[in-house]
Amino acid sequence: MVTTDFSTELVRSCADMVILTLLGDKPMHGYDILLSLGSLGNGQFRLKQGTLYPLLYRLEREGWISAKWETPPQGKKRKVYRLTAEGKKVQQNRALEWKRFTASINSIMRDIADE
């Protein structure tokens, strides 16, 4: 699933939030998402195509993203994904939850390191 040293479970637990956050910035096609993931986050968060597309299809079924086929001025037709209003709510809630979660974990790590 992942081409980093992060555990599959860790990446899987935050993949939805990461994709929703990317699409909140701008609409993207799948390959664009893969490139963005490779260049953001210090290049540490990467998904394979075989993982990304099922994830996108699931997010679309949930109603969190929408997809539309578009033909660029040059090149092949491609499916462009956009964040929906419901997806924006989910992304915001997940981001707040993630911040609380990581703050809690960081606090535990500091407290134990200080002992």
C-alpha cells in the first residue's frame, strides 16, 4: 500500500483526511493527487495507484467527493475529483480530531520521556 517507512495501519487511518484536504485546496485528477502526495509532507506520504483509486471511489460513494470527466485542451479525457460540501464538513471534523489526537499522543510521549 505504502512506499514509506510508515506502517500501513497508520497511513490507512489518515488517508481519507489527507485526500479530502488535498481536494479542499483544488480539484484534481488521480495522477495529480499522487504527484501532490509525493511532493508534500516531506515526500513521506505516498500511495500506490492500486490504493488511491479504490479510496477515491469509496469517498465518492460516501458523497464526500464528486467526480466529473473533463477533457483538457491537450491530452486525454480524465476524471477530476472535487470536495463536496459534506466532504468539507468531514475533512474539518477529521482535521480537528487529528489535532487533538496528535496533541494527546505528543503529551504522552513528552511525559514519559521526562520520567
